[in-house]
Amino acid sequence: MSNPVPHTLAALRRAEAQCTRCPLYRNATQVVPGEGPQRASLMMVGEQPGNDEDLAGHPFVGPAGRILDRAIGDAGLERSSIFVTNAVKHFKFEIRGKRRLHKRPDAYEIGRCKWWNDLERRLVKPELIVALGATAARSLTGKSVVIQNVRGVLLTLDDGVRLVITAHPSSLLRIPDHIDRQRQYGAFVEDLRRSAAYLGTG
């Protein structure tokens, strides 16, 4: 007998905690479900939890999360009104010395976790989704996406939900040059401002 489909975010979180749809659950500390209002008009989808998120059990609480929070504020949005989640719900990593280093999810893991993301979308019913990075874009569109080719453009998914694709905030952490990092941060904020404007014209 199959398990019933969750009808609330609380039920969804309980179901996600039992997930064995791909092998990533075996080594992760815990599942990291999405968070935010059940009727959020804006949903943001990242790649996967990082080390800090895996330990805390909450999305975007590490260095990339702090950048995202600042950019959300600079774009005139409020994180408390946004449903924030990831394309993959368990931390995928490799051990390097004593550190757990991020490892990109593969197509199989993204595909298996899409089940949970589809349920989130069904419950939250966002008017607009912002995909943060290539993994999120692949999960939402079902195909590989070159970020620079579609960045900031208003797209429409098969179910009619509008989509904006931008960079993942963690990419800003990897830019060594301060001036270039500030420039790319400004572009990221502008993508979020544009998303807010798209939402306003819904």
C-alpha cells in the first residue's frame, strides 16, 4: 500500500524525513526541507543543502544563505514571505581531511528528488519561481540550462508557473577579485529585483 500524498507542509516535512528515494540519505545528517509560507507567491529553489544546512536542518543558513538574505533585502523583498527550498534535499559531499566538501548532485539524484519539489509546488502554489543555479534550473525545466543564455528572462513552465533563472549565491563566494564580486552581486540583486517586478505584474 503506498503512502498518502502529504496535504500540508508539516506532513510533507515528515514524509521527506523518511525519504530513501536515492542513496544520499545514507550519509547526510538529516533531510533539509523547504521553509516558508504555505501560500507564498514567490519560491526560490537552490541546489542542495551545504554543510551548515545539513547540521541545522534548515535551508540557506550558511555563507551562501547570508548572501541570499542580503540580496533579498537589497532587492526590496522579505525572506519571511518567500518559500525557500532546494532541488535536492540531502547534502552530497566528499570527505577531504576532516572537512565535508560539497559535491554536485547528478541527474539521477536531481530526478529522484523532483518528486518532493513537485509536491512543494502543489502545496505552495507560487506565482513565480526563481531558480538559483544550474541544478535548480535542471530540476525545474527537465533539461540542462546555460545560465547566461536565460538569466533574468521571464520563462513559463509546462504547468503555467513563471520562472526566472539566475546564479546561485554560492558562486559569488568563489570570485576572488573584490570588484568583480561586487559587480556580480549587483547583477544578482538586479535579477531578484526583476523577479519582484515580474511578480508585481502577475
